[in-house]
Amino acid sequence: MFLSIFDIFKIGIGPSSSHTMGPMVAAARFLDELRTLAGCEPAMSELRLKVSLHGSLAFTGHGHATDRAVILGLMGFLPATIDPDLAQEKEAELRQAGMIRLPGLPPLAFTPDTDLVFDYGPPLPGHANGLVMTAMTVEGTALLSRTYYSIGGGFVLSAEELEAQRSRDASPSDEPGALGFPYPFSTAAEMLAMGASSNLSIAEMKRANEHLVYGDTLDDRLDTIWAAMEGCIDRGLRQDGILPGGLSVRRRARIIHQQLLAEQGRNLEQPHVVNDWISIYAMAVNEENAAGGRVVTSPTNGAAGVVPAVIRYYRDHCRGSTHEGIRDFLLVAAAIGGIIKYNASISGAEVGCQGEVGSASAMAAAGLCAALGGSNEQVENAAEIALEHHLGMTCDPAKGLVQVPCIERNGLGAIKAVSAASLALRGDGKHFMPLDNCIETMRQTGIDMNLKYKETSTGGLAVNLPEC
């Protein structure tokens, strides 16, 4: 099984990888296919676009800016390269003119208020996050219609691709390891076995897999990911004010950071103050995410603060930290994230927040354990401890916004990750519950979890709000 580190860690925008980045990517894919079709019919006249959002994309789409993401995607913007100022200008022009003009395509009529529909009926059959895009002729005939699913972490599959993937997963003859990579582990057990037989660390095995694709550019790419994470923390620690969306949630990372700095060297610090440092690193990221800023999926936007916070803790607070340790941290975290995604899910709409912050905490625990010199067995143990203590966690964001409880939840997920790594390093790697069994438990729990607790904002904290 090969899921690249750059699939797990993708630079994009907030507030949601599945509800913002995914729909934007889906819209861009639809344009590409429509452009190919237009190339075969150069005389094609004006078309009208229609989009419908289903399942969780409909129920929490306003809070996650899903409608805006689709609009910008249809105008040619992509999450990794979007210019926010230009995007705002172009969106305003579209809302006034109702027409999209792009190279290689006929004029595309699109009025967001009427041509983009939030469908609050039953979700589409493939996944909780579904959207349908259609291009119609002026006579009303559907020229091209595609169903896409945003399956978490910014990953997007067409209905046909999702069906094909599930068919491959169900076929015992289609081994995920038969892809030509030197260490194609798809489970934690395989990862440990390959490490034992090769006498390599998890980071070394993951590096060998990635090097086959990215060659000598790998380290530069890893450094780019960490630079984007670190930049997001730093921006979040500088910003103040009220987050958008109507909940009147105030940014807190900056003021707490100032308090912590003021306490340094004054003998005022309590022993547990390091937890506050870890928390503000994570909260800074998720406040940026909630404001629609530039973030890195880790493995999702809703859980984007956990891994960067623990890396920052490793670099600034741990003795003996190195830049190479940060690279190993990222490689190992991605290896664990890939195993979880392959065998369960990282989508809050599919399995609840155990699949987002729980997965992120497991990834961060494993990465920190590796960076601090843990054995492969200790790394696996660290991931299991962190994930185990997020099992059953619901995804019930107030008003569909990635703010309450999401921002604080990232801070606590990061603290759990550090604790899990520390506990694992105190042992010899032998433990009762294997990581693979914990991942399977998360998958089963997600299947059994009531839909209203899976990113629909129809249950839990989302409906138990303070009365004004």
C-alpha cells in the first residue's frame, strides 16, 4: 500500500479539507472533463452549470463555506495556489454577471443563488459527502453530469472511482503491496514485520518508498510542508479578533501566548504549563483554519493543529531535537495516517471526530516517539495509545463551523499525543491492544455511530448551545 506523505499532508485553505478543499478540487476536475469535451466540439455554445450538495456537504455546507469553495473551483481556483484577494474579486464579479469565462471552454452561465442547491434529503449512496455537477445546453439537455465524493483530507473520488476502489478492496487477488514499492505495508503488523526483516526504522522504510517517487527532491518537499505548518502557527499566534461565522468566538492563541511569554523567568510557571504551550500551537493553527487561512491537512483541516503543535513542541521544548528529527516525524506520522485511512477513515462525516483528531493524535504520537529515538514497536504503541483514547469521539460542530469544539479539541489531541509518546517510550513496545485492532474498532464504531453525530450538526454539542 502506498499513500504518499504528500497525500496526507496537503497545503490548502480552511476551514475544511472535506467540505472546502474537496469540493473545490471536484469543481476543478469537472472543468477539466468539460474542457476535454469542448475540445471535441469546438462549436459548442453557451452552457449552464448546476450543482447540488448532499449529505454532510448540505447540512454543514454554509458553515464550512462549501458553496464558496464550489464557486471558486468552477472559476479555476485550486486550494494549494489560491490567491484570497483575487478569489474575492472574481467571486464578486460572478455574483454580479452570472457568467464564467475560462480558456478552452464556452461561456458558462452560473448564478450561485439558484444554480447551487443544498439538498437536505437522504445522502447519496457512496459517501456522506456527495455533490453532483451538471453542464446543460441552452435547451436544457444535460451534456455532462458527474457525481463526486469528498472522502476526507481533501481526497476526491468520482462515483465510478469510488466503486472501483471498493471493488479492489473487496478482491483478495488485488494485493495492495503489489505496487513496486520496497516496503508496501498496509497494516501496522506488516510495517513491524518489514521493519524487523529489513532492520530499518519506520522512517527509513517510508523514506525509501517516497524516494522512489520524489527522488532527491524529497527533503525539500518535506521542508516545504513543515514551513507551511510553522508559518500557520506563527500567523495564528499574531492574530486577534472574532472568528467569522456568527458564533462570536474570539481568537485566544495570541493572548495566551503573550501570557506565557510574560511568565517566563519569573518563577510563576506551574509544572503543567507545557500543556498550555502545546495547546496554543494547535489552537493557533485551527483559529487560522476557522478564518479560512492557509493550512496543511494533517490529515484533515479540522484536525490540522495536532501534528504541527507536537512538532513545534519537539523542536522548541525537547532536548536534542534536530531538523532531521522533524523530517522523520513527518514521515512516520504519514505512515500511520496512511494505515488508518486505508483500513478505516479520516473523514468526520464517515466515522466522527475519532477519525480526524483521533487519527491526528495517533500520527503525532508516533512521529514524536520516532523523533525521540523510539523503536518501531514503541512507535506503534504510541499511535495505539493515542487513538484508543479518542475512540467514539463524535463530530458535532456548533453551527457547522470548525470552531466549537474543534479548536480546543486539537489542543487536547496534541497533549494526548505527547502523553502517549512518553508512555510508549517508558515501555519496551509490548502491549495488549495492537494498533490494527484499534483502527478496526474505530471503523466499526464509525459504522454504528448515529448519523447526527457525524458532521451533520444535528446532534450533540451542536444542538446544546447557550440560550441568549
